[in-house]
Amino acid sequence: MAAHTSLTLFLSFLLYVLTAATTSAAAGGNFIQTSCRTTTYPAVCVQSLSPYASIIQKSPRQLVMTALSVTVDKAQSTRTFVAKLTKFRGLKPKEYAALKDCLEEMTDSVDRLSKSVRELKSMGQARGPEYIWHMSNLQTWVSAALTDDSTCMDGFAGRALNGRIKSSIRARMSNLAQVTSNALALCNKFGGK
């Protein structure tokens, strides 16, 4: 009888924990969907942030931190991808030059996005002018990273660079630019508090 009572208590506790986690994730999912409506690419925003709903819950600060972290990860993987492309044999000189420039832009982008994450972490409970200063830095760096993404794509303009390399870069950079744009929109919304 005692074993049955213990099992019942354990199962009740487990059901409570699972229900609380599901409720928390659902609340976070709704918050993410609502917040992403203010971005330029809401579907990309929801898709990239939904896996973190239980972490984000309903915290605007955690939403921005997660959006920035996702963007840093995407920028780092894009930088790695571009670095690998520079090692391909048979690249046209213009392709190689565009890839090298793009790699530099991606290195800058990763650096600026990483700085923005550190800035958000270091601002703590800042208020007033200190809060505005931190947010200004953060917004400037994310905006500059978005410019880096665009500058990389610009390097592949023109027919001379048409081909698989250009298509691959454009696809990666387009996705990165969308995620970065969304992170900037969420930063701007958070900064306007």
C-alpha cells in the first residue's frame, strides 16, 4: 500500500512538472509570436526563437538576448561557410576576391554581434542615461552587423559572378540578414521601453 501511495505521489508530481513546463512553453510561444509581429520577417523570427520558448517565457530582455545569441550563432556558421568556400579550387579571381571581402565582413559581423550580447549582459538593471547608453551601443553594433551582411552580398553583384558560389552566398546571407534584421527590431522595441 505504501509503494502504491509513493507511486501515486510521484506520478502526481511528474504530471505537475510536465504541465508547468508545457504551460510555460506555451506562454513563451505566444509571447514570441506577438513580439515577432513587429519584425520585418515575422515567420523567420518565430521559427528561429520558438525552440527557446521555455527559456524566453514572457521576458522581453530574454527575448532580445536569445535573438542576439541566435544571430551570433548564424553569423558564426555563415563565416565558417564563407571561409570554406575561399579554399575551393578553380575559383575565378573575382569570386575569390569577393569571398575574401565577404569573410572580412563576416568576421566584423560576428565581432559586433558578440559585443552586443556582452553589452546586454553588462547593462544589468541600468536605468536612465546609463540604460540609453548601453542600448545605443547595442543597437549600433547590430545595425553595423546588418550592414556587413549587405556589404558581403553587394560584393557578388554583376553577371561575372553568377554561378553556384554566388547562389550559395546569397542564400546564406539572405537568411542571416533576416535574422539580424529581426534581432535589431526586437532590440529597438526593447530599447524603447
